[in-house]
Amino acid sequence: MRATIIIDDETYTYFPTFVRNDYGYIITFNVREDDDTAYNLTGHTAIFKTKLVSSSFVSVSSPCTVSSAGAGIVVYTIASGDLMTSGVYNAELQVNYGTTSVQTVSLGKLFVQDDL
């Protein structure tokens, strides 16, 4: 399983750089099977998670909205406080099917630079 990232109608394989304290970005994740077909999210929930590479603590662990289950579309809006600390983060999307299974999609690195 993998995901592409769509922000403001731009498609990314990896996150662009964000600025510290920014919020309101609407991030759409297009979750795909390895053969590039949509991952069916019917009955699933998803959680967006980030963790500073230099930390052992998860900084964001927030539920996403499954906006089109059959098409594998998940949406998360960056909230106030999500990008409080500049640095390099590991990011992932945790897909849960009730209590029976958890699959994690690595989203790579998320970079947050200082604001001016």
C-alpha cells in the first residue's frame, strides 16, 4: 500500500516544505494498492501521524476523513499547532479496519522551516 499526496491541486510523491505555525492546508491522500488500483477504505478509519526525527514522541496523531472509501481518498487538514516546531518529521498514515487490522503507509519526510 502507498499514497500520493495532493495539496492545493498539486500532486506530490513526498511532502513539500511547510513553514512553522502555518495551518489550514487541506491534504488529500490517494491510497493505492501496489498494483496502483485504489485501496478500498470501506469500513476503515485513518490517522495522520508525524514525529520529529530527533524525538521519540509522536507530535501529531489525528483522525482523517475518509471522503471516498471506494476510491481510497482520505483528507486531513493541518490544524493550528501541528507545525509548531521547525525540523524534519517522519510522517505516516495509519489505516485501521476496526480492531482486526492496522496497516501503515509511510509518507516519508515532512520538512518544517522557521517562519520569518
